[in-house]
Amino acid sequence: MGQLVRVQNFNVSRDGFGTGEGQSLERPFGHADPATMFSWSGATAHAPMRTEPGGTYGLDDYFTRDFARNIGAEIMGRNKFGPQRGPWRDLDWEGWWGEEPPFRTPVFVLTHHPRPSIVRGQTTFHFVDASPADALARAMEAADGKDVRIGGGVTTVREFLDADLIDTMHVAVAPVDLERGVRLWESPDELLDRFHLERVPSPSGVVHHIFWRR
């Protein structure tokens, strides 16, 4: 099938919001409670940020393991890297992903204010001012034959959907309503003109939505 452009393990609320209102350094998802939104993944044996043994297996773990499968590069929006807006005021601050981010590939951060690349553990962040198509071309080259993950946030996923550049998506819908924030969709059925969709409910309460091109 060649290289795919994938959205993987992307989380939204039942009413379609991927993040809440009022993002800050202390609250990356605004008023949304990450423990509610992401608990399904964090409880699994292969959770990307898990440092201790244990965790669940089964359906949720299957999707969690798929997060890194055959991924050679990621594209993310600036708001997923950190909460700063406008020109970079503090180049010493290197994002909220810690010493060993879970990506472990080249990551292309979309921003109108490029800055020098940053290496954190096995992850290199490149800051690019580019259209979705141009950023994808760079990421595809860096991925060296593997797939490219569109990591989010919501605005970035929507930009790539609007540009018709996404091949497959896995979206986990959490059993919570946010009512405000940044919305991926009002209904997943909005995408059925371009994608097939299967909904797979999990015992954890999330419903996994799997999209692939028609």
C-alpha cells in the first residue's frame, strides 16, 4: 500500500471536542480532564508513557500498541507542542513532553514562527512554516518509507482532512461531554462521503472509530 498518512489514538469527547477551553501550561487540555479523556489508553500494558509494569490487555491495548506501528514521522500543531502563542519568547523551554517524548521519530511542528530543531531523547522536533501538503512531503521523506502520523491537535487534523491528505483514522470517543473547546466534528458521519467507518465499543467505555478511505 505504500506510505500511509494516519491519525492514530486521537481522543475526542462524546460531543466531538478534542480539547477544552482555556489551554495553559498547567492545563494542556483546558477545562477537559485528561484522566477522563485518556484513561482508556493510560490503563493499558503498552501505554506510551507507562514506566511501570502492569496494565490491561485486550481491545484498548491493541489500539495503544498500534500507535507506533510502522510510524516514521509525526506532524503536530504548535499547540500540541506547548501553550505559547506568537513569536517564541523562551527558547530555553522545550515543550511539555519531558526528557523522553513518546514519539521517538522526527516530529514536524507546524508554526508561523520557526525556531531551531530540538532533540529530546529519541525524538527530534523540527519547526516548520508550511502548508499541510509541503509539511507532509518533508515528513514522508524523513519517514523513510514508513507511515506518517498526524498527531493533532484538532485544528491540525482538520487542516489535513480539509486538504484530503489523510488515509486512515482511529479516533477514540470518550464517554464525556465537554460542551466547549475545539471541535473535531458534530458527528463522525460528516466524514462518510470520503471514508468507511466502523464503530467498536470497548468495555472501558470508549467507542473506537476506525476510518479508511472509500
